[in-house]
Amino acid sequence: MESIFEIFTHAIILFFIRSFEIFEIDFLLGYVEMINTGFIVTDKCPYFKKLTISLELDFITENAIIYVLMAWVAIFITAKALKLEKYGFEIKAYSLVYKNKSVNDVLIRVLGRTRAAVSVFANVSVIAGFIMMGFAFWFLLNNVSNFFVAQSEFNELTVLIPGITLTSAPAITYFLLSIPIVLVMHEGGHGIVAALEKIKIKTGGFAIFIAMFAGFVEPDEEEFEKAKKISKLRVIGAGATSNVLFALVLGVVLLTNPFFAMVVPEPLLSIFYELPEGVLILSIIENSGAEQAGLLANDIITSINGIPILSPADFPSLNPGDTATVSVLRDGQPLDFGLTVMPAPDDPERGLIGIMRDNSFAYTPVMNFIEWDNPTISMFLLWLWMISFFIGIINMLPLPILDGGKFIHIIIDKRFSDKGVKTVMWIIYAFTFILFGLNIALSYMKSGWFTI
């Protein structure tokens, strides 16, 4: 069995994202259609697409890994100069680890005020652990199936690594701001339930491995081994459960935010938001397919090639030279037009219908009692919601360093011989790794190398 330290250490770059891919969103009037980055967007899952005004994302985008390495060198030099070793830090050329031995005292004080609630939370964590593991397997298996039988429903997956898959400055910034909160919630969940089960936490802290991040709580190994099986399951399940519960609470708050409509699936979207009629055409490009077909300014696009259009994020990928069917509302009357897709001036392989459109976001929350007038805050909260939810779900996959692996190990431990337990665990690990790896491989087969 792995060390107890490994049980509660979580490399948080290991989670999947593409169906909820996040970019900086600039809601600007007058941009000629959107920058298409190969997303598949359907009426069932209107997830994020990039709505920026130019292909030049940031100075950091092209050389992101270089800037990440430069940042790490700066952190390393600063840590050495400040002699942080005196304050509990372990500094190496490739890592920065902080351990705090007073975590247990803090947890006990918190538990003294919240024992009843923590007891309920601990029991819920066991049930939630099974549910989250089942959901993760269902999602991955269903996603592989969709690749072969319903590719429009396939969600691309990747691993978030700053400088490699996270390359734009906004993405890296939102990621780094979200991580400390997610870590505190996750490791705090483990720690508070360990205190409830009278398992001492020797140290707690965090680690940075250049561009990867981890958090940990280190329980007393002897006390953990002596604990009842149900107590161990409560402790193991508490981290992921705290992340998902936090995401659910944050999600309820974000239902008051128009931006959140981008990731809310049907039928919840129709329940919590007033849906727009479509996307307003501001003007028509001269000699474009839109002009030749007869589209006019102030028409409202309601569908393209049969795909419902409720916001700019719903515009599908188009190929130059193809014929597109565009449905609009003109003075309240539905009309259909067939037009020839034109090549984008900056990218001949990308197709445009030839309009200047309103890129404002027109969803109106039913629970419209919070003013969201700062897009930066909205995007940060969307990142925080997304990372917290998926960190919780992915951590319940049965892989060696994740909560799910320890969860299954505890369940089958003592039921077979030590050799039998190891054999079963490696079979489960292999199946999960292959399934997860297959999802990532199929994602790159479909879309090529993509970054955020």
C-alpha cells in the first residue's frame, strides 16, 4: 500500500476539460463572426467558444512554457534569498514544498464548533464517493462511445498544465487564482473528517513542481491504519465531496449570472434563463455570401445548417465554398436563406457567412437579483466552479495517486490475500488509465493539438 502521505496528496493538474473549455471572452460589438477554434457545439451542450477580437491572444501565448519556466526560476531564487527554509519550506531545483505542523490544532478548533454538520458531511462523503466514481466512469465510457457513434456529442479532454495546455495569460491567471481555494477545500475536507474520526493530522501543506501543483494533509500512519474501514472511507471521500459540494453551491449563485448560461445544459437552461431569439446582424459585408443571399442588418439569426443559434457561442464551424442554410427572423417573420460560405481574410481555411454581428450575451437569468457588471469576476468564478467540480470528480477515479484508488483499496482490503488485492487493484488501475488515456487520445485525433 502506498504511503499515507501519498493517500492525501493530489496532483491537481490531472483533470479533464474541453466540454467546459474556458477562454477570455470579450463581448465586443462589430466583430466579423467569431474566431472558430474547431469546437463542436450542439443544442444539448452549448459550451464555451472563443469570442475574442483577434487571433493575437496575448504576448504569453506563443512562448507560454518559456514564461512559466522563467516564473519558476524567479520563485526559486526569491525563496532562496528569503531563506524560506526557516519557515517550514523545502526548496529544491524542481519543487517548493511547505509543511505546517499546527494544522491539526486548527482542525480540532473548527470541529468543536461544527461537529454535527461535519458528522453528516462525513457520512454523505461515503455515498458521494461511489456516485462520483460512477459518474466519472459513465462519462468516460459514454464519451468514447460518442466518438464512434455520435461524434458531435464527443467532448474533447486534456490535462491542464500551465505553459503546455494552458497557454493564454487569462487562462493561466484564472487557473492560478482558483487552485489555492480548491486545494483548501479539498484538503480541508480530508482533514476535518480525519479530526472527527480521531485521526491526528501530523502536517498539512502544499507543493509546487515547476508548473504542477499539489496539496496534502499527512495523517498519523498508525492511527489511520487502526481506524475502522468506514472511518477511512469517510476521510478519503471527504476531499472530493467538499469540492463538488462547493461547486454546487457556487453554481446556484452563478445561475444569477448570464455568463453561466454558456455551460448550463438543457433542460436547466430553459428553466433558469430567458432564452434569446437569436443573434442580431449589425451589418452585412459587401460581396459576401450573406449579401448575395439577401440577409439584412437587424435580421436575427435563429439557426445555421439546422443548428439552433441562441448566442454567438452557438455558431458552427463552416468551410469556405460550402453552402450554408441560414434561418432568420425579419420583423417577426421566419425566413430561410441559402448562401455560399466565404473564406476569412486572415485564415482562408476558415469559413464566414459575411456579417457583422452583435456579440453581446443575451441570456437573462430568471433569478436576476445580482448585478454582474464585471466580466473578469464572472470568468474567475466560472473557472473556480469548473475546476472545483472536475477536481472532485476526477479524484474519485481509481488511479494510484487519486482518492478513488485508495477508496477502492480500502473496500477490498482484507477480503483477499495481499497478492490478490494487489492484482485486483492493478487490473482496475490499468482499465482506468487506458480509458482515461483513450479519451485524451481520441480528443487529439479529432481536433489536433489544442491549448487554452
